Amino acid sequence: MKRIAIFASGSGSNAEKISAYFSDRTDVEVSLILTNNPQAGVIARARKLHIPVLVFDRKTFYESERILEILKNNNIDLIVLAGFMMLIPTYLVNGFENKMVNIHPALLPKYGGKGMYGSFVHEAVVAAKEKESGITIHFVNEHYDEGNIIFQTSCEVLPTDTADDVANKIHVLEHAHFPQVIDQLISQA
């Protein structure tokens, strides 16, 4: 069985969609959800889905290799970042080279990098009067949003769209495509 670990810092809607996608499978499972935020909504979602949760602090993440050890001890095959807000340390990137993916709510390389997440991305897209936005699923390296792109898809941004309108369109794309791309990747792992 292939095992997925999901890192999330927020509400966990993508984590829940991914977990639901694999819930009836016997060859793949979401085995662990990790978060740096003890108040994250993903914790309640994980408990509802009976998925173990690990809450860790910044010091553990950056000043030890404890997270890598936990992932290896749980036989994790693929790491999925789903709204995880911390830069991934080198030891973890190296430990899961080409086995760690992230989803970004824009068409990279536009609107990526430090500080470009969530509503900040959608506000920037609207302010620039972009005609389209979308999602990018990419491998993770030591830099925000610079890993090799695996998949992109777009949606129209209307002149009347607000940042919330764009966010809603992006969530539809994320929920539709992220689990399927993960499925393709995990089958190759």
C-alpha cells in the first residue's frame, strides 16, 4: 500500500478532498496529517476522517530532523502540501526529492514566492486585471513555488470578479484536479 502524508496549516479543505478521494482505495491511503498550527481546522477534519495528526513547532521543523524520521517510520511514499505555510527545510526536500508536491492558487511563475498565498494571490490577480488565473501543482524544492511544474489548469477572471470570486473558482479547480494528479504521482512512486 502507498502511503501519503499531508502537511496543512489552515482549514484543510484540500486535505479533506484528497482523503475522501482515496477513502475507498485499498492500494493508497492518507496515513498522516501534519500541521504547524495547533488551531488549524485541518485537525478537526483529520479526526473526523480517523487520520492521525501530528502538530509540531517551528523549532522541531527547522532545528532537528524529527519530522523526516517520523515520515520514514510511517513508510510515507508521497508528501502533499495542501495550504502549508512554512518553507520546507533542505533535509526534508532531500529526503523526499521528487516525492513532495504543492498546490499553488495561481499560474506560476506569476504570483508565486514568499508572501503569495491565499487571498494575497487573488487580490494581486484582480489588481493586475488578469484575464485568467488557475492552479499550479509542482514538486517542492528549497524555495517557495519554484519546483518543477507537474500540472496547470486555468479559469477565466472576469473584469467584475472580486478576489473572493477568483478564490471560489480556484477552489473548484483545486478540488477537481489535485486528488487526480496525486493519484497519478503515487501510482508512479
